[in-house]
Amino acid sequence: QVQLQESGPGLLKPSQTLSLTCTVSGDSITTNSVYWSWVRQPPGKGLEWMGAIGTSGSTHYSSSLNSRMSISRDTSKNQFTLQLSSVTPEAPAVYYCTRVPYDSWGQGTLATVSS
């Protein structure tokens, strides 16, 4: 059974960098030719796909976030990490890590930006 768990600070100040890590168990982030993705959801709104990293290490990002985000990985820990720079005060969002084809999801972690 594949399990994903997000971790990272939940409260940031404007202009800081959001850094969230997803720890995967039950599957390897370097095998099976799948993608590992980050998705966020503001309260009451739909899911927003942010980006993904493939088993080869290749990355793909949302065009709206491309200039501010990156996804990296630590294969020794079976983890992948989201970094989103220059965060701004806005509605909080729950950030999820997931395995494409979206058959396994983390429980989500809430991140809020406030001065």
C-alpha cells in the first residue's frame, strides 16, 4: 500500500519560501515510470495542479507558478520537496502530494501566509 505524508511549516510571512516535503512509503519515487505531483486547494475552491517530478527526475510545472516554484527529490529518503518562493498573503490552501495517476494522496497540510 502506497502512503504519502506531507510535512513542513504551516505559517509563513510574505515573501518567504514555502518548503514542503512528501515522504513516500510502499513505492519508490525512482521506479515504475510514474510522476509524483503537488496539488493545492484553497478552502471552498477546486484543486490546482502545481507541478510534478518523474521517476527520471524530470520536472513539469504549472505555467502560472513556473517562475516561482521548483520540485526536487532525495532518493535516499524516498522524498520529494516543493519550494514556492515569494509567497503572498492570500487565502490559505491545503497542499497535497500525490502519485500520478492520482491513485494515492497524502492527507494534506495547511499553509497560511500572514504578516
